[in-house]
Amino acid sequence: MTIETLSTTRSHGGTQSVCRHASDTTATDMSFAIFVPDHAEGAKLPVLWYLSGLTCTHANVMEKGEYRAACARHGVIFVAPDTSPRGEGVPDDPDSAWDFGLGAGFYVDATVEPWAKNYRMRSYIEDELPSLLLRHFPMADMTRQGISGHSMGGHGALTVALRTPDRFRSVSAFAPIVAPTQCPWGEKALGGYLGPDRALWTAYDACALIDGGARLPDLLVDQGDADTFLAEQLKTPLLEESCRKAGQKATIRMQPGYDHSYYFISTFMAEHVAWHAERLKRGR
Amino acid sequence: MTIETLSTTRSHGGTQSVCRHASDTTATDMSFAIFVPDHAEGAKLPVLWYLSGLTCTHANVMEKGEYRAACARHGVIFVAPDTSPRGEGVPDDPDSAWDFGLGAGFYVDATVEPWAKNYRMRSYIEDELPSLLLRHFPMADMTRQGISGHSMGGHGALTVALRTPDRFRSVSAFAPIVAPTQCPWGEKALGGYLGPDRALWTAYDACALIDGGARLPDLLVDQGDADTFLAEQLKTPLLEESCRKAGQKATIRMQPGYDHSYYFISTFMAEHVAWHAERLKRGR
């Protein structure tokens, strides 16, 4: 488990790095971005994960997410993984569509060939990358983790957190796909990676998981009402309904005029970081 | 003088737009980005210009500059022009170098062929684009303008402001080229666009202008000390020396560990916007 630092840049009173490592899980090299605020020698900082959306790499939020000022202020490490395996021999959507294959791992462990060998983003996010951080970033306090994400990555954040309730103290999302079993992006991805048996899909559907009894510590969601994917793909009202029925504590905010882009995400990023920081700093 | 709005996106409590217009000055279409904070009907907001560096378009600072939160907070319009003419028939560096030609207009009015027809960024920034704003953005208070920029655009901000002392109430720069007559980038650009007579270059050299008696209302400069262009191209100490000799009020800050990138610019952007806002909001 070695790790290569591809770049290190000073920004906002901290260090923004891009790292690469050979992943056993995906059988490829994987890259991720990590921002570490300046801190006292030996100090431990909480970790906020951010899972990105379709077509993204680690770089999109790193360049456009506007999280560094808030993370430096609150002393929070920000980790942004890639969204799929990449590299020679990694299969892609046969039509090179942007909603499946490269850049579209959907945070699942694929069981169908030819995807099963490399497309294992669930295990990568749940097991391998946290282990790597624990080993290589001694200032990362893995007892205090939060998770967020955008769109497909909002789906990832919600479902990873719902399946591992003890890992995260705080969960938020920007414009998440809340019920992939009920929208075209999700049906294509889950059908493609997992096969036609819909019973296998529910582990990857936030609403289904909540309906089935899984719970989050708390939840903050921002969703733009001018987001062109809202009605067909994101379906925020389904999450509101599942949370209401389950008594799941949640703050789900419709933001008037905002779309699906990083212009939206960056607007509310500082609030999300502050929201996570508050929960990551208090005792359980 | 018509203007076409290419995109309009809600962000940080305001509107980020990209506009295009046919420029008489450059004899090309020109694009620029403009962020307008939400404001009361009929209100007038001060205008902060931001001139970008080599290789950039309007888009770099729009995506990575992290100015919107501060501009919305302070009620400041942010305008980011392109760095050169572009389009069919516009000549480029014969070797396609990135420090001359497309993306490298250097904010001069070229006098040498084949550049003289299109490469007229000085007049574009000094005359045409302000006139366009006055006509098409009635909320822009052109009696309250500030200007900033990065690298080649820092040079642009300083020299435009030094030549038009009544136009700007506030001037700042990120890692500016302070003396283009004394560095390789500047010598190539000024020699190429203006010819070998160095006497014609001084109108485009901030240090030479200050040495010659031109003055700024006040000046804020941030410069990273890990900027690899500092010693050979940017030469901040020359600006410190010219300001000291001239009694020019200036705050020139060396920022330890910071490089030349938008990770540096975005770190100090909010402070620059606040600094401009303070000066743009008080009376003369």
C-alpha cells in the first residue's frame, strides 16, 4: 500500500494534494484529492468525504468546489476520490455514454461481467481508501468522519452512510440521486453493474434503505429548483417522503433558481462544511 | 453595440453570466464574464474589473477564482474580460507559444503587423468594454470602478490604472508582471506588438510609469514566494523599489509557500474584494 503524491499546492492556509495509488479493489491505479488544513504537530483533524457526480474526477470539486476556506477555518480534512476506475483495460460503456462506465461507477460493487473486475467503487470507498488514509495521513482522525457528495455522489454519500451507520457522524448531499431504482440513470447503472434482479439493487437506493429501516445520524440536503435533472433523475420529493415516514431527521432545502452545476454546489459548500464541522467536533 | 448572453447561472446570491459581442476595437467577437449580485430595483453597484493572465479566457477566474461569495456580500459587480482577440483570421504566435498571440494580448494596442488589426486589448479594456457595460448593465455604477488582475493581468490592471488615474478608486494585483520591459515575457510581447523602439514600451510598464510620475489611488499586491516565475518574470522587488522612491502608497505582501496558480489567487481573493469594496463604497 504505497502512495504517490502527484502534486502539493499551498492554498487557503493548508495543503491541497493529489495522490495516486495502486488499488487492490479496482485492480487499477486510483487518484484522489486531499486538502489538509495547517495544524499543530500531532493534532488530529476530522475528515469530510466528498463523492463526485457523473463524468467527474477528483479534480472538479478541487477546482470549483470552494471548500478550502471553510475547511481551513474549521480544521477539517477534505477528501475527494475519483468516480470510477480508469486506465488501460478498464471497460467503458459500449456507446461511450457519460452515464455508465468511466466516470460513472455509481459507488457499487459490480457483479456482472465485464464490470465486476474493476468497478468496485463501494468497497473502494468503504474499505480500501479509508485504510489508506489511516496509514498515510496520521493527522486524519478516522473516528470523526463526515460524508457528502453531488448527484451520483450524493447517492453515494447517502447509501454508504446508510449501510455503515457507525462510521459517519454527519451526512449531507448536493442534488443527490435519491432513488436510483426509480430513475433512468440509476436503472441503467444498477441494471448494468448488478444485473436485472431488482432485489439486489436496494442496497444502492437511499430511499429503499431508509424505508427498510436504515438511519442516518442527521442529514442536510440542498437541491436547486432550476436543476433540469430534478424531476426525472433526482426526485428529491421521494427522499422527503421516505424521511417523513421513517421519522428520519433531515433538513432538505429547495434553493430557488439554482441549477445542477458547481455554481450551485460552491454556493452552499461553506454551509455544508460548517454543518459537518459542528457535528464532527462535538462528542457523540 | 448589441450583446448576446451565452449563459446565465445563479450562484452565491447573484447571477453569473457570460456575454459575447462584436468588438469594433479588435474586429472580432469578444466574450466576457460578469457576476451581478442580487440588488434592489434601481440600485447601482460598484464594478471590480479582473484582468486574467497568460493562456486564460474569461472562464478561468469564473470557475476557480472564488470571488462570488465576497462580491455578493459586498455588493460588487465582477467583470472578467478575455485576454486576447480570438477567432478565424486572428494571427497567433508563429510557434504557437503560449506567451504571445492568442491568450496573450498583454493589454497593449499593437502597432506592428500582423498584430495591429486585432490585438488592441488596451483600447478594448479602456474604452469599448466600459462603454458596453454602461449601456447594457444599468446597475453598474461606472463612477465607482476598481481593477485587479493576475500575472499578465496584474500588469494590465496596474498599467491601465496608472494611465487613467481618475477612472479607478482601488487597484490591486495578484503576482503581477511589474516591469515587462525588464523580463522575457514582457520583452517578447512588447517587442512583438510594438516593435523594437523601447521608448514606446514604457506606457506598458508599471514601474516605468510610477518612475515617470504616474500614481495610483492605493495599491494592494499579493505575491507567493514559491511562485516559480517570481525571480525571472514578475520581479516584485522592482515594484517595491519604484513605490518606495515615488512615495506611492502600497501594500505589497509576500505570501509564504504560495505559487502562481488559482490555488493562490482564490486564497486571497476575498480579501482583495473586501479591500476594493471598502474603497468603492466610501466617498472620494
